[in-house]
Amino acid sequence: MAKSTPSTKNQQPVIDQPKSSGFRPDIQGLRALAVSLVVIYHLWPHGLTGGFAGVDVFFVISGFLITSHLMKAPPRTGADFAAFWARRIRRLLPAAFVVLAVTAAAVRFLAPETQWKDAGWQIVSAAFYVQNWVLAATSVDYLAADDAASPVQHFWSLSVEEQFYLLWPFIIGVAAWIAVRRATDLRKIVRWAILAVVVASLVFSVYFTATNPGPAYFVTPTRMWELALGGLAAVIAAPTGFWGRIRVRAIASWAGIAGIVLTGLSFTGETPFPSYQALLPVGATALILWAKPEGRWSPAPILGFRPVQYLGDISYSVYLWHWPMIALLPLVSGSLGPLDKAAIVILTLVLAGLTKTFVEDRFRFTRVLKRVGATYRFAAAGMVVLLLVGGGIVWESNLRVSAAAENAASAEANAGPCFGARAAIRGFEECPQDNAGPMVPEPALAKDDKSAAYADGCWSNQPFTERPTCTYGDGPTRVALVGNSHAGHWLPALQKIAKEKGWTITTFLVSRCNPSDARQKFDTAAKSEACYQYGQWVLDQTAHGQFDRIITSERQSVPIEGTSWSSTEKPAVQGYSSYLKKWTAGGTPVSVIRDVPYPGNVISNIPDCLAEHTNNHAACSGTPQSWEWMDPLATAAKDLDSPKVSVVNMEKYFCIDGKCPAVIGGVVTYFDGSHITATYGRTLAGPLGRELETVANK
């Protein structure tokens, strides 16, 4: 008779686990510490340069708590999984929905139209918990750097956590199934499974942070190990007994507190993160959770202090409310001063307390949502409402932009003698400026009023491995347009010139990178090398008689390797000088267009500023001194004193009588904090053509 084996269908995994002691005040204390780090960092970034790591403390706590919960009742059926996610929904979504809805209303009625479209999409992505991937995509967009911060960008960390919650029950569930099959201790299986996740995710985090640091900060695979390490702390028993509590656990707890504080004080925005650097705050937090501090010799009395406990209780709502106010209050009060920041702290605490009592707890324990189906219907309804609200803001923005585009096309087609740069040419006495008049294009449209090079995909973007070119015009004179985005913004003017003079323009455009013999210091060595090689490739394509003329312009937005901003200009000039000599060795004349004034010194985004000051355009103006920025390319060209190299200076069409208006002749001059709008560029075609002809005939 064959030996029978017991069925595993109804078996439970073996769990060798000590009984839970219930509520852990140290965790609430850690939550208070984490949210304090984040809020202080956002309000006083120079005072607590590493406060951003408070988010990592939250990650570890979440991983610890969720793993502890799942270990008590590992999911085995579809109903188990559904019930787990329903609890997460009741815990997290109600407060998030309230904050997103209030923020959407604030955006619509407080923010300028220029911010509506982006904010609307950000609200939708936050509602569906994919905000981290949206920010990862925009982190590599150089032109997005001048955009106002999204009032819901802090939802990126909540998105990471929600994605973790979707995956983690499956890992614990599979471990439970294996434990049943092998009739072994679940904790042992889970430890190995979690360790595998920690190692794999940490290795990827180190690699991706080194190669793509912008997206690496936000994406889930680089952060998964942080939550998983918290889970590992939950399945490794701390020492017990008198000496274990007094010596090992107390020392470990204090070491953990020291690690978190050290991170907040010593890390900066320049610290590659997360990568292995995150091991300090993440490991420190996991150490505290593992040690479970108790007794007067541990940090327990501090973490258990009643005000600290209260802050920990409301920490989730504090995190939700603080950032929208930081992002939106300046629209009402201007730049944040000490009183504004104090008001934000107080209002955040008040709103968080109310939200905790009347939203978090009310929805978490309400009988209405006790049924799993009702919980999911609530989540779906909330997401749909926010989709409609955020989408409605985007829709309204698009409608206004469409109408503005029609008005702009009509205004340009019927341009008078004082339209755009013509007003600068004729003078403001003959062409008086109306600081409250209509603008072409309107600010919301001006943000997208860019040269055709963007829509046509003419750019080599980071990591600079692609080398696209575009051709405009079909005349017999061959012209190469070379440089970064500050060469590209001259394309609208050059296209008009090309049509008049019979040019064929071929573009060699690269974002941020400067074709030069000096290597720039990008955030990875690979990008720095690729940028340099791109410049050498451009030389090969243009310096051997392939073109009748080369036109170039640059903005130095990345320092030279081995230098800081205070010392980068001289080596940048040397790199351009060497490059220009190689360029002209083949006999091709080179025209350098001096870079335009740089509003970004004081105004990060001209259209945003104009949208806030529709009746006072002068509030967004500057002076040649306040908008000055280095131009090592033009300096090198001038110093070279070569008959083959000329410099064209167009500053007089941007700064008139000591003022640099944001609107000239009714036309918005910049589409962000440094790039010319295509509309204003086209009005510069005449003077630019004359300037280029003048230097060519010298």
C-alpha cells in the first residue's frame, strides 16, 4: 500500500514568531521625526540640507508595518488579497482625495493659467498613484527645469508606496505557499525572499543612480529595497532579556537616531541618491525598528513624548497638506518670508489634525466601507472624480490656449510698425509700451511658443548618444546652425532669413551640452564623455568645407569638469577658443550670436510671471545687470580676433534704455527663463539678417 501524504490545501504555514506587543510608540516617534525632516527641508532647505531623507524613513516604516501585518495572516486566497488592499484604501485614499480636491480648486482659482495644464495632469497622476513615473520622465527635460513646482509633486513617494503595496502581498503569499509545501518556518522563507529583493533593488539603485540620477530618484525599482529592508527588520527577532534590552537594543536605537540626524545635517542635493548613500538613513531606521527601543536608557522616552506622539499620529496628513501650501502660498503673498513659513507650519498642523479626526479615522472605521466591494467602489469613484476635475482643468487650459493661438496668428499676420522687435528698433518714444495691454502670444501659449526644432525632433538629448539633424529651406547657400538650445531658439528668425536669402539650414542641436574642446561636468561621467564626443562629431561634420557658413550660439548651463561656477568661465573660454580654431582651419566663416540676457537670474519663468501680473508687465522686467550671464563662446570669439570669426550682439533688441522688458511691442520675449519665443524670434529676422550681413562683409 502506497504511503499516503497529507493534503496541503488547508494547511497553514508554520510561523515561529513571538507574540506582538501591540502598539509601538517608537514608530509614531519615528514618523514625527520623518515628517519634521521633510517639512523643515521644504521650508528651510539650506538649514537642513538632507531633510529629504525623511521620505526614506517613511519608506522603511511602511515596509516594516506591512510585512508585520502580512506575517500575522499571510494572504492565501483572492479574498485575502482584496481585503488587504481594501484596508490600504481606507487608510490612505480618503485623506489623499481630500487634499487633491482642495489643491485642484486652489490651482484653478489661485494659480496663473500658465500652470493649469501641468497641474491638472499632475493631479490626475497623483490620484492614480503614478506620480513618481511622471516626475521621472520630466526630470530629464531641461526645459521643464524653469517650470513652477507642482503642488502635488510630493505624491511621488505615496505612489512608490502604493505600488509596493500591490506587489508585496504576492511575495509574502508565495513564501507562505512554499512554507506550507515544505512544512517549514514561514519567517525563514520570508527572510530569504526579502533579502533577494533588497539585494536586487539596491544593486539596481546603485547602477541607475550612477547612470540616470534624475529618474533614479523617483522610480519604484530604485526604492523597493528601502521598504523591503523595513520588512526584513520585521522578520528578524531582536535580542530579548534584560541585557538584550539594556545593551544591544538601546545602543542600536541610539545609533539609528544618530544615523538619521547625521543624514539630515550632512547630505545635500549634490549627494547621489538613493544609491548606496541611502543605506545610512534606511539602515538607521531599520535598526531602530528592529531594536524596538524600551526603557529610560533608550530613545523611547523622547520618541514617546506626548507632543511627539501626536505629531506622529497626524504625520500622514501633515505630509499631504504642507507641500501644496508651500507651492501655492507665494501666488498670494509673494516669496515666502518668516511669517509666511510660520503660518504654513501652523495651518498644516491644524488641517492635519482635522483631517486625521474627520477624514482618516472616520473613513477608516466607518461601517459604510467595511464591505470590500464598497471600499473599491469608493476608490473608483474618488479616482474618477479627480480624473474629471484634473482633466477639466487641462481641458479649460487647452481651450484658452487654442483661442490664444488664433489671436496670436491674427496679430502676427496683421502686425503693425511697432509689433515685437520693431518697437525696439523704432524706440519706445515712437512706440509707447502698454504695461497692461494684450500680449502676443498670451502667457499660457507663450510657454509652448518654441522653434520648429522641438516638434521636428532635431535635438540630441541626454545621454547625448543620438545625433539627429534637420534641414530647413532649399536655397543654394549651405548654413549650419550649431549649439545648444540657445542656438535653437534663433531658428524661427533664421528660417525667415533663409527664405529671403536662399539658404538651406542644417541643424546640429544638442540640449544643454556645448560643442567645445572643454569637457562639461554632467551628473554622470558617461554623459560628460558623450557630450564631448558629440562636439567632436559636429566638428567632423562641419569643419571641412561642407557648409558655406556656420552660425552658433550657446548658454553655459553646466560647469566645466574640475571647476565650480565661480571658476568655470576661464576654462570654458579656452575650450571654445581651441574649438573655433579647428572650425576655421577649413576656411568656413563662423558667426557667433552672443547669448541673450538671462531673466532666470531673478525670474524663473517669464510667462508664469506675466500671468500673475497681467496688468503690470513691468513687474517681470529686468536690467542688463540683473539679467547678465557669462558667455564664454562670445568671449573666445572676440579674443580670437580672426577674420573668419565674427560676433553678433542682439542685446539692444532685448534691453532698451537700461530696461529689459518681458513684453516688447506687445510680444512676450521669453517662453521660460532664458529662451526666446518663436514669435519674438520671427520679429528679429530683419535686424538679425542685417547684423549677419554686416559682419560677413567686414
